[in-house]
Amino acid sequence: MGIYDISAKAIDGSDKKLDAYKGKVLLIVNVASKCGFTPQYKGLEALHRKYAGKDFEVLGFPCDQFGHQEPGDENEIKNFCSLTYDVSFPMFAKIDVNGANTHPLYQFLKSEATGILGSEGIKWNFTKFLVDKSGKVVKRYGSIDTPEKIDKDIAELI
């Protein structure tokens, strides 16, 4: 199974097959509204706008598994992202990235790009995965890796 075989629920409740993003470089991020890293939304949106029309997408996946930092429902999350950071990149419904209910996308991402010392678990909000145009997971970044730092890696893949 590859990334394009996976579906996820969009933040508006519709089902979205990830094969809609075939041929695009993807930056997939587990996000949260009340985290110390939440200001990274600004950098993620800047990347989205910088590479608009250049086969690139940021995909945001809200998650409430770290310190209850994403307590809202999908409508609250959508409003927060829109009003606070003018987010226009695709956002999805809240998911689990660890544990028994880990979303299939994150099962795939974690198996393809492990963390420090080979660990698969997501350590915190704003962990990022860079996926190339063929659907291969190229790199995993931690929460402290800013979107600005990742820009050069994106540029090389586009």
C-alpha cells in the first residue's frame, strides 16, 4: 500500500483520496491550535503561497494527542486557522498519529521515515513529512524544524 491508496476526511467532512495529490510534492504536518509551535502555520502558509501552481501542497492534519493542544472540533479549527493565520492550504479532520487508532496515513508515513534512533512514534505537534512527486517519503522533520528551514528541500523536489 502506498500513500495514494489512502483516504482521509477533509475538515469539511468530505472524504478525500490522497491520489488527488499524485504528481505533487507534499509537506504533511500534524498541527494544533494551542501549541508553542502553532505560529508555524504562518510559515506553512507562506510555503503554500510561494509554491502555488508549482505542484506542491501543504496538508494539515489536526491532532489532539499532545497536551490537549487541539481541543476544538473541525469547525473551530477551521475558523482558528482562517482567522488567525489566513490558512488556505488543505486541512483535514482531526486524527490520531500514534496509538491504536493511528490514521492509516500516519501508519504509512511513520513506517517510511522513522524518527531519532529509529523510533516511529510522533513526538509532538508539527512533525513534518516531505513526500516527493512519486509518493515516496523523502524526509521526516521534528517540531523544531521550521517551514523556512524546509524550504530548500522542497525547492529541490519541485
